[in-house]
Amino acid sequence: MEEERPIPESLLEIAQEKKKRGKLIIYLGAMPGVGKTYTMLMDANIKKQEGIDIKIGLIETHGRKETEELLEGLDIIPPLEVEYHGIKLKELNLDEILRLKPKICIVDELPHSNPPMFRNKKRYQDIEEILNAGIDVWTAMNIQHLESISDIVYRITGVRVKETVPDEFFKNADEIKLIDLPPEELIKRLKEGKVYVPDLAQEAIKKYFRPGNIMALRELAMRIAADKLDKKLNIYMKEHAIARPWAVKERIVVGIDASPFAEHLVRAAYRVASEADADWVGMYVETEKRAYLTDKELNWLRKALDLAKSLGAEIVWIKDNDVANAIIRYIKSYNITKIILGKPNKFSIFKESIFSKIVRETKHVDIYLLDPPVPESELFSNEKK
């Protein structure tokens, strides 16, 4: 039975539906107090001056005077006032936002949980409704609230995060704006009472705002923001048929073979990847001629692959009789920026013709050819002793 294919009109409808959805911008910080809400309101004032219909759906100033001053002149949608367990809460007035339908709506505190009487349990679900209504949303969160890394944050800080944001929602953001502040500046703000109320500042520093915690979470936020941007660039490249590597982070491939020199190559690749703070891949290309290896060759290969994996590499095993084409396809498909190979020797499948083809058919990729750590003659003389 022939597979049913969408007619052009259906494809047009899908494209139009996608276009109708609002754009999501997330202001991301490593910790409270780095200036996410402040920056968001600064940007809001610029949009207001440009004549854009931007409204505040909900904002948390935490009593910071400089942040509250930025609200002057901005249109604020009155929040819903509800009582829960004897406490009066100010919550997002979702229906009023949908009725007014501004061009942009600011909804702060993305990880927030709603009271049980609301139709959505979480604020990100409220934001989904707003986006589906064609309204752009600006929101803010700290990196520790990303669901997939909550266990990492716990190991770093010793604090268990209760409210999290699903990774899928985060990944679907149209833009991530990383708001960064050096650790010493954040601690200074904390001591001045600009993060929490002054009488709690010293206690907060002891428990959570340690310099080591700040640096670790800051690095985590930077990495995740860079990965998000890198994926966005990859999508753009595919949509526009761009073949040139254009990565935010370096990506390195090391060609691993069933050779006594393979572990040497792996260690060299690890050093290059570490210095460049790069993702790296250990690749083995299996050909028909090399489908059946001797016990010695299998041992060399297994040790090299195990070493690469233990040092943090992703392992890729490809079956292809054309080694050069297999490598070239992988380089272009996965946006590789550097490749490390051993110089031709009696063990290697990476012959001179393969190097020439890779050089000829790839551009903007750095290629490293490494000598073995010892001459082949010395290797065999050592084996005979």
C-alpha cells in the first residue's frame, strides 16, 4: 500500500499554524540575583519606546528598588489574588492575557507551581497556552530548575530543587539569553542585600552562595546555553543547505583502528578536546577486509575504544567499505571541526589516498596526522625480546 503523503495545501496549513505560535525567549541565569528580571525589564522598556504592545503578565521584583523602578511606564495586567492555606497569593491572570492578546507578554518565574484550583499545574503550561494564542512570551529561570540536571545541582550545592522545568519546553525556546555575573559581583550584591533581604544574606552565602557553587552553576549555565545555540545553528544550516562547519563548541573525531598505536591517538585526542573544551567522538570504520580481526588486533581495538569511552568520548562504529566517504559523511552530518588520524603504517586502514580525499572534500576542518609514539621497528624488536 502506498504511503499517504500530505497534499501541498496541508503542508501550507502546517506552516501557517507554526507561524501563528508566539516566540519564546528564556532569560537564563546561574543563580538568583544575576539580573534576569532586571535585564528583561530593561529590554521591555526599549520595546515600549519602539511602540510595541508589550505587557507585564507577572513579575517578581523581590523588593529590589532598581528593578521596581523599571516597571514605571509599563502596562501591567493585574494579577489574580487568591487565598491558599490562609495565605494570599498573586497569580498569573491567564484569561485576561488571552483576552488582551498583546504582542509580547512578560511572565516571570518560569518554574513556578500554580495553586491546585488553577486549570494548569505549572506556569510553563500557562505559557504554552499564551504561545499557542500567537503571543510572544519572555520568561526567566535559573539553571538549577532544568529537570534533567536537578541531580547534578544537588551534588554541587547539596540543595534539592523542588520546582523544575521540563527539558522539552526549554529546548523549544526560540532564544535563550544567558544573563551572567562574576561570582565576586554576585556575592557583593548578596552582602548588600540586593538578592535576598539583608538579615538572611549571610546565611544564604554559607548554605548556597559559596564561590565554588557559583562557579560550577555558572559553567553549567554557559554550557547549556551554548549547546542550545549550537543546535539552533545546526537546524539553520540544514534548512539552508550550509555545508560548512559553524559550531559554537568544537567537535572532534579521532579515527580509531585495530593498531598498537590506537591508544596513543585516543590520548592525544582527549588532550586536544580537553584544551578546546570540546565534544569528541572515537570512530571505527569496519570494512569487509577488516571484518575478521586477529585476537591481537581485537585486543588493540577493544582497549582503544574502552579508553576513549572512559575519557568521555562518544563511540561510533560504522560499517562501510569506503573509509574516506564514511568519515566525510560523518564530518558533514555532525558539524565536526577537527579530525585526528594516525599517519599511515602497516596496521592502519587510513592510507595516504584516504587522507588526500578527506582533505580534498572537506573545508574548514582542521586535520591532525600524528606519528606513532615509537617506530614500528622498535615496536617489533620489543615484542621479540
